[in-house]
Amino acid sequence: MSIHKLFYPKGVVVAGSASPGKLGQVLLERLLKAGFPSVFALNPKAIGWGAAPGFVSARQIEAPLDLAVIVSPASTVADVLADCGEAGVRAAIIISSGFGEAGNAEGERQLQEVAARYGISYTGPNCAGLINTGNNLLASLEAAPPPGATSLISQSGAVGGVMMDLAEARGLGLAKFVSYGNGSGVGELDLLAYLANDPETKVIAMYLENIKQGREFLALLRQVTAKKPVVVVKSGRTGSGQRATLSHTGALAGSDQVYDAALAQAGAIRVAGIEDMIDLCQAFSSLSPMKSKKLAIITNSGGPAVLTADRADELGLEVGEPSPACREELASFLPSHAGLANPIDLTVEGDAAAYKQALLACLQENGAAVALYVGTPYLPALPIAQAIAEAAAESGKPVATILQVGADIKEAQKYLLQANLPLFLSGERAVQALAYLARYQESRPAAAEPLPQKGKIGPGALLEPEAMELLKLNGMPTPPFTLAKSLEEAIAAGAGLTYPLAAKVVSPEILHKSGQGGVILNTKDEAQLTEAFRNLIQLPGALGVLLYPMLKGDFELILGLSRDRQFGPVVACGLGGIYTEILRDVALRIAPVSQEEAETMLRQLRAYPILSGARGKQPVDLQALARLISNFSQLPFLYPDLQEADINPLFVSGDEFMAVDARIIGMAI
Amino acid sequence: MSIHKLFYPKGVVVAGSASPGKLGQVLLERLLKAGFPSVFALNPKAIGWGAAPGFVSARQIEAPLDLAVIVSPASTVADVLADCGEAGVRAAIIISSGFGEAGNAEGERQLQEVAARYGISYTGPNCAGLINTGNNLLASLEAAPPPGATSLISQSGAVGGVMMDLAEARGLGLAKFVSYGNGSGVGELDLLAYLANDPETKVIAMYLENIKQGREFLALLRQVTAKKPVVVVKSGRTGSGQRATLSHTGALAGSDQVYDAALAQAGAIRVAGIEDMIDLCQAFSSLSPMKSKKLAIITNSGGPAVLTADRADELGLEVGEPSPACREELASFLPSHAGLANPIDLTVEGDAAAYKQALLACLQENGAAVALYVGTPYLPALPIAQAIAEAAAESGKPVATILQVGADIKEAQKYLLQANLPLFLSGERAVQALAYLARYQESRPAAAEPLPQKGKIGPGALLEPEAMELLKLNGMPTPPFTLAKSLEEAIAAGAGLTYPLAAKVVSPEILHKSGQGGVILNTKDEAQLTEAFRNLIQLPGALGVLLYPMLKGDFELILGLSRDRQFGPVVACGLGGIYTEILRDVALRIAPVSQEEAETMLRQLRAYPILSGARGKQPVDLQALARLISNFSQLPFLYPDLQEADINPLFVSGDEFMAVDARIIGMAI
């Protein structure tokens, strides 16, 4: 498997100018300094550097050679790759730019051809290289992070560089770093799959600008997140961001709301930026699981602890009062003016012993603790850091630490990082990381398995009776209806149904029936029905008139299906009227959804309390409604050419549902 | 004025043990090292330190003496203060703890007494001291920040310390720092007033846990923010945070939503934490005003720029395409694969000249720019920092810079800070600061002036007819109504009004009329009215029956008035029903509000589009409705014993309003 050779090559050849200060030379120097044992240089003048001898062709190199790191000009890369392929190289890191991102699609196609010819796996072009701290493979121009348990996949080299820089500054160790740039070789899927099985990688962090194979990516991601946490920064969230993504990688970003839903459904943790990403990687790579949302905050100063408690509360962690027993224990060793309500304020007198004892006491009844120390001139910081580390080890529970202020604070911070305890810049950041840690323990609904194909929609919109038949066939409740093609049929139907009736024109030429006079409600008797029929049947393209009893429900829901460019079928639901139109109170998921997932969609609506009976109406049977939504979400799989569908409205009263209007559109050929 | 002496003393005496390592000694050392010229020590053994001679009593000191910095044990502080008072000291910084915060209220009262006797202004006790970088007054145990234009007022000493530490790390200079701890001497009001007039202070940053004189504070704050920006971190936002505030300063925090409204109305900028506060102080202290929301992002790497554009968009800044002329200019000097849509991507080839030229071109048509540089091995960073500084100076517009990654980046960062340009840790943070900078330029509605007293409510709830009369008297539209005390009066009234009528019991014993069968709607004729009257008049305590025509409107609004512990009268409005109950879609302000402010309340509702005609109803006359809300917000000033009031519902249709039910409660005696 040649991706493995990207990370674990026997020998590495660096292709590109090795003259002093040139990228090739810088790479050779970094690889050798990091301690990678077998490095060679490749350039037209056969210039070497240090212990790395220079060659004109890779075929001249007799040592085993797996990986080429290429920084030569774009126009030369295909030839260099072919030369390396001939020499047995099966993996390449193409840092050189000037390909797809600069309009040179042909150049990029050539790379793919050469790579295919020799069975080479490559990252790039236009990437920032690759690092494996475990074997000193520093094949990147970016920072040199310390070893650790987090691996980073970055589409953008610069963002990768920024993250590594920040990781270094914050003491977060990395196992592997890889950037894939234009991604015409290996992409996010291959790399994610590889790191999922990498024993050195405990946490995966990804920076994504777009995803090319949405469904495959999600299916894989779901498997990976069951094994290890995946933290994602996905850019292009908004209008101007999307424009920038488009111009700098040549790929169109999908709708951000869909990405949000997709990543959450797959169990990944999406954060807004690199700082949050670092915080989370620290928490996940060095803290044990947080099995309860109860949090203790131990501090020697009130103010920062209040800000911390505020944020914890906002994020749904529980900063509750200590139990009487715990309180009593705390009181036994703390001064009388210490704060014994959580946050536990040890006061400026809080020394190492107080921190340790208070942490141990509180961790017995909490899922995690924040230890917050603001340096005082009264006490040295190092013993406090040691005490916190001891308490964390003895309790076996997550302790997030903040050490701030004072001349001796750096030493204490360093100690803690070496003890593999995460340090946060503020209490607010610490609790944010803990909140994600706690959430990661929550069970996720199982993925819904799409059902096998059942039929075809055909191009264009179904007529309403056809759409209603299709819903009925697939287990969705529809009212009894009749398609009347003549006045006689209409009157006969009127006799069979119960007045008052609703009458709607059926015409392929009329898409928005109610706006075009195609709907007449509340016909109370034969006379009114006759008049309604006569009006409707003369509308353009009218094939008949659809009749069904007037219905209503406690609520009107809207269900929708559409296709996202990246992720395919997407299902949405919301209450009708102002809820969806004005308040944009809509829940969205990648389809299909299981009944359980559909239930979480309903619960996520701001208007959810209304459905559950808050306004004096009969509470809706949520499970039955969720089952209906789950069925609806299967339609694009049962009918693979389904382009778009909606039920608007779905009347809902207690456990009774009725799809009163439906629109189903098949793909154009 | 003795507060001035806190910051500009002629001589300083440090009271407390001056033995090596003790707080007194540390303070003496810090003051002398910082270069403060006239420092004395005061302690029972008359121990001095360095150039500061020691004394047993301040009266022995012959040099002019204005300020005492006290770190002696709590039990000695009152005597020390009196001794200093005798010696002519008129300002004191009481760092010692063990007073109100530790349950020693009596000790704190004694301090106040002594201070009053000698006319001493003091900060503390239980505070972290005071710093004036302008005269080397380093009377604090916290970090020693570089000089600058930001002044910080912190209730908590620890938070002040954390902020100064972060300021130092980020290169933000401070003019003054003062923490006031328990605040029994000078408090947030005095300090804010002082710094408002301090010529060295360009930006004021405050950390608040609670505000004692809410109204006075707001009135002052409003004046200050018209002159200089005030950035506030207010803790105790949530349940557990409020508990912590309570235990560590002994003061109850007000409702956070009220604080939010109050600070915004006064023009202050509230941020969530210290990191944001530092960012904003950097922006406000060294950038010129941002007069348009149009933002250019100049970068040498796509990824971080996309994240930046995302965030800018979210915050309402406009990251728009460059004009054709600007685009042409950019194309004239940039390589063909550069990104010319905003963000402008100079690519890795972006050198100093490219940064400068691109910034100057874009700043001609934008309100500000973000210059984002991710270090590359191709180019040195310092010339790029210089080019950015030159472009910022030449354009005269705000430029927020991010310099990241690379061995030579620290030097470039340092250069930029010395050029007084703010450096941000990420593009996201930079645009957040710029968004606040832009918002600060927006005009704020004028404060509403409360009207003079008109009458009294009296204790308890007004009867509904009384409440309706009071609304009518104050310019709020009420329906024609009659209070019928007998059946004859009811029938006569029915003849005068137009059927159908609504009938409500009037009884001091029935507070929730509709829940207790006290409301009968839709009586269509004399017979129905008779029956309704007979039912209602026999309810407990019934004094009569209120009759008025059945009314309805396109919308139902709810207006409310209540009293906040810190800020007094507060006014709220929202649409009735699910909007306020389920969606909590309510706008809130400190009363009274001007018509203009009331209009912003309405616009702030999520349901605002409905009022403005989004659902096919007649659009509401917003100005007239805002005038009504403004009138309503005056009630607690016209009737100073008004405790609580609401109009629920206020029917609204176009420009017609009708208060159909009112509840007005006077203060209990």
C-alpha cells in the first residue's frame, strides 16, 4: 500500500534546486537535521547537501527509495515523477505549485497519468508537505512540531503551517501532518482512512475547504469517529468565504448548512477556527473520557472563575453545589473565608496541598475539574502545578488547567505539559474543550441504511395525483381523493366523499396552483362543486380536477427533499408559515435518516415545545411523526432519479398525519 | 480632588512588612525599579528597602506624602490609614484582604469611617493595586505593562492581573490600571469619571462583576462613550456564574439580559472575555476610525483568508469584489494566478512591494483592510511588515495585521508593534475587532429624558378600569368601555356600545381573570349580556363588570414594565403567544426609551419581518408604534411607585393600536 510509503519510506529523494537557500536545500537540511537516515538530492547539477548526495536521475541511486519530495518548477514535475517512478519510487509529495490552482489543468492531468503509470501515491501539487514525528520524516517547509498523539490533515498548506506553529507554541504534540493541496492524487478520503488505522494517532484534526466525494467521505468519517475523535475546521461558511475558496482551489463549496449537518451526523466535531481546534486536540489527546457533565472549578481567585463558570453554564456543563459531605471535607482544610460553593475559591492562600485536596474531594462527585491558578506573590507556582498533576493522576478523571500570571509561571506551565496535562489559555477555553469532551461520550443515532431501488420518477414534475399515489405507496398517509376528468365524474366523486371538498386543477402547465387560481376550497355542495369544476377545467393544460375532503390539523409541517452537490439527498423539516419563512426554523440532515435521527430533528426545532403540547394542543406522537419523516427521507433511494420533493402541508394532530399537498420532481434527462 | 492623587501622588508610603520576600518589600522594589522617585516604608520595625527609608509612623516622614499603599494585616489597616491621614495622606490603595469578602463587614465600615474623617479616597480593600505608566507609579503586585493608551479598571485583582499579563504578551500598552476590589471606597463610577477626563487614556476597558448604582453608572457611561470607547467584560452571565459572584464579592448580580441592554444603550461594547477585550483595545487604541463596513483582505495564502472572510461576513462586514478599476490596477502588478476577487491572494510570491501596492489600491475603496501574511521560506518577513506599516500610514485607514509562522516572524511582529499597528493572533480575531470598530461609528439613539412626576399608583394592583384610565390619560389608545355595577347599567352600556361585547369581572380578589372564569367574550345581544353579567357579578369580590366591544387586530403585542434591582425601570416588548412564550423573542431596554430606541427594539425582534408586512398583512406603522412604546416606558417616571405593568394584548393593525387588557401594580409600602 503506497500511502503507507508516504509516511514510512525507506529512502527519500528531494527533487529541486539544492543551492543554498533554495527550497530543495532547505528540505534536505530539515530532513537531515531531524534525523531521517536516508536522504538523496535530485537536480540537473547533481548538487547534494550535507550527508545527502546529489544525482541527476533517481535511477542512479542504489539505496532503496520509496518517496520523492518534489519542489522543482511546475514544468519539470511530470518528468521528475516519471524518473522517480522508474527508480522504484511509489510515493511522492509534490510541493511545487503552478498547476490546477493557477489554471494549469493540463499539467495536473499529466501528473495523474505518470502517477497511474508507476502506481505512485502522491499528495499535492501545491501542498505544504508531510511530517511523521515518529520516524523523523520532516518533509515539509512548515514548523517542526514536537511528537504527540494528534495528526493533522490540511487541505491548505498555510493553514497547516499556522496550526503547527500554534501547536508548537501551545505544547501540543503531533504524530503526523499531511497537506494535500490540489488533491489530484491522494485526498481527504485516503488520508482519513489511513490515519484512522494509524496506531500513533489518537486524535485526527482536519482543515477542509471542500469535500469531493461527500457520501463516501461521510460513511468513512462515521466509522472513524466511532474509533477516535475527529475535529474539523471547514471553511467557506459564508458568502465571501465561499468566493475565496472558489478562487483559490478551483472547487465549489457546498452549502454550509449541509456541511454542518453532515459532519454532525458523522460524529465529527466542527469548530470555527484553529485556536479552538488546538484546544480540542489537547483535551482529546491527553484527557481521559468525561463521563458526566458535572464540573468542579477549583481556583485561587474569584474573577476568572466566574467567567469560567459563566461559559460552562452556557455550554451545558453543570457547575453545581458540592454535596454536604464534599462541602464538609473542603471546610475541614480550607480557611473560613474560602468559597465552598462551586467554583471552589481557595483564596490567595490556596497552596499545593489545598489544590490537591480540593481537586480530589470534588472529583469524587464530578465528571471533570478545571484547575485555575492565577499567580500570586505569596506562593511559588511549580508546586501547585505538581499538585494538580498528582490529583489528576490519582483521580483518573479529566483535569483542565490554567496557569496564569507571574515570573515563575512558565516553569510551572512547562512542567504540566511534560506531565501530559493540557494547559488552556483561559478558563473559558478550558470549559469549551471539556464540553466537547463530554459531548463525545453521548451516543449517536445509528446511520439509516438506504433501501433498494423501487422505481423511477421520470423527468419533470409528477402530477399531483401521481405524487399522492407515490406517497401512499410508501407508507405516508394521504386523504382519500379522486381525479375527476368530467363534471359527471366530479359529481359522482362528491357523492362518495364528504362535503365540504377541496378542488384543485391537475395540469402540467400550472406549477403554483394556488397562485394561479387553480385551487378552490370549501365547496359545500353539488352546486358549488359544479361551479368549481367548470372554472378549474378551463385552466391551461387542465387534465382534470383533484377532489378531496377539506382537512385540517393542529399544526402544519413542511417536509422537503433536495439534492446537494456534494452530499446528494438532503431532508429537511419545519413547521409551516412563519416558522420556516420568517424564523427559518428548519432542521436539516443528509438523507436517509433513521427514526431516531428524525426525532432529534424535531427536537432541534425552536418551535419544538409547541409540537410537544406547550400551547394547550394535543401533544404530537413524536415517534410516529419521526417514522414518517424517516420514510420520506428514503424516497430518493427508492426512486434514484428523484430530484426534489416536498409535502406542504403535512397536517398533524396528535398521532394523526395527513399529507395534503405534494410536489415530486424527477431529474431532467 | 483626591482621586487624582491616587494616580499622581507626590510621595508614596508602602505600609506593611518590608522584610525580604514580604509584600511590602516587593512593592517597594517594584516602585523603585520602575523609577518612581519618592518612596517610603512604614512598618512596626521601621525597616526600609533600597532607596526607601523605613518609618514607624507616617507622621515622621517630612517629604510631601499623598498616597499610602497598604498591605499590612487586616486588623492593622484602620490604624495605619488613620496614621497616614494624620500625616496628610489623601489617597490610599488598600491591597490587604480579610474585610467584607471574608465576612468582616465591621472592619470595612471602620475603613470608611477613617477615610471620611481625613478625606481620603481609597481603592480596595482586597484589590490588586494601581499602575500609572506615565509617572512610573507601579503600585501593584501584578505584571508591569508597557506604556500605552488603554486604561483598565478591574473589580477583580486577578482578572486585572490576567489582562495585564496578556496585554504584555500581546504588546498592548496601558496608560493606567486600577482595581477596586470590594469597592467600599472609590468604585466604578468615580474611576470611570476620572479616566473619561484623563488625556492619557484613549480607550477604557472595564472588568465588572456587579454595578452598584446602575442608573448613575449608565448616565455617566453614556457621556463617556460619546468621547472614547469603553470595552466591558461583565461576568456573572449565567446561573452558576452568578452564584460565584455572590460568594466572592458579597454582591448580587442583576439579571444578565438587563446588563446587556444597559451596556448597549450606554454605547459600551460588551465582549465575552479577556482575549476579545485585548483585541478591541488594540484596535481602538491604534487604529483610526473605520468609516465604512467595506473590508479588503490581502493575503499570501488562501486558507487563512477564507476563514477570515467567513468570519467577516458573519459579523456584517462587507468583503466585496474590487471595482473594475481596482481589479485592473491589481492585475497590473500581480502574477496571473493571483486571486483578484477579495480576499486578494498575492500567492506565495507576494513580496513587500505587492503587499504595499495591493493595500493602497484596495484601501481607496474600502473602509479598512486585513493584511494577512503566513511566513514562507521564499521571502523574509520584516520587509513585508514594513510595507504594511507604510501602506497603513499612507492610506490613513485602519489596517489590522496578522503575521504568522516562520523563524523570522517574531522580529517582524516586533517591528509592527513598535510602529503602533495592532497585531492579531488570527484573521478571525482581526475582523472581530474591526467589526466593533465599524460599529462604534454608528450613531446611537439619544437617551430619553424621563418626564416629571404626575401622580401615584398606590400599593397593590389597580383595578382594570383604573389601569385603562391611566393608560388613556397617558396617550395610549384604549377601547371605549363601561364599568357596569348593576344589570341595568350593563344593559344601558350595551345599548351605547356595539355588540358583540366582551365582559370581564372587576374584582380585587381575581388576578387571573380568564383562568378563573372572569372573562366572557362575544356576547351578541342583550340576552347573552344579561346571562354574562349574572355569572360574573357573583364571582368573589366582584365590584362590577367591565364591558367593551369585541376587538381584534392583525397582531397582538405584549408590552411590559418591571424594576431591575440595579437599573430600576426596564421596558420589554414582543409579539404575543408563541413568540414570547416559546421563542422568547423579546426586546428589552432600560426605561425610558426614546421613540427611536423603541423602533430599534421592534427591529431587533426575530418576528420583525411579520410586523413589516412579510405575511401579507398590512405593514405596521412602526413610528407610531414606537411612539406608543416610548410613552409606555415613561410610566414608572410619571408614577414613581409603579412596580410593574403590562399591556397584554395590544392589538395592532397598520396604524391602529388598542390596549385591550392592562395590569398595573404599585409598590407595596
